[in-house]
Amino acid sequence: MTARTDFGSHYLVDLSQCDPDKIARVDGVRAIFLRAAEQSKARIVGELFHQFEPAGVSGVLLIEESHFSVHTWPEDSFVGVDIFTCGEEMDAPIAIDALKRAFSARVVEVKVLVRGQLGEDPWMPTPRKR
């Protein structure tokens, strides 16, 4: 049995200067989020989304590899996304790029935390997309 060196990667994604109309309502955000997860080859097993009033959305996708979560602030043109994957086949950067395009984000900042590396610095530097 080979010892594990980590338990997956946790992507913390800030999308700013988004189109407020694209991030205000649950139906649109849910469709975009599901499409991005599918494009990244995530295997979705459950979902829950909530509509805030007057606008804004929180949602989570439970995937076999772990989870995707989203929180939107249309009044600030901001979307926060977490993608945690412990799988080999799912490609989180594909989902991140799809979300950037679909939300019309002008600025994207990504940080990646390697989970389960106890006693080590878990942060992996990731280039910022602009």
C-alpha cells in the first residue's frame, strides 16, 4: 500500500467585475455552475441552491470527487467559488475558465490549497488570470 501524500486540491476562486445580471438569479447561476462542473468531468451526485432577495445566490454541488460551492454578490459584481477535488480525472481549471467566461468576469484570482499535507505549507502558487 502506497502512503498518500495529500488528499486533494482545494481551489479558492474570486471572480470580480462580473456581469451583475448573470449572477443575480438562481436559475442562471445554477445552469452555469452545472455546465462548468460537467465540462470539468466532475461527477455530480447532488445539488442545493438558494435565491437571496432582492438578488444573490448561494449553491453547492456535491460531486463524487468532493464539492463545488458558489456565493454571488451582484451588487458588488463578485462571485466566490470553492472547488475541492480529490479525484484524478476532474479538471478544476476547466471549470474555472468556464465560470470566468459565463459570468463575464474581468478579474479572476485563484489560490490552491493542497489538503492533507500536515506539517507542510499547503499553499501552491497559482498564476493569476486577468
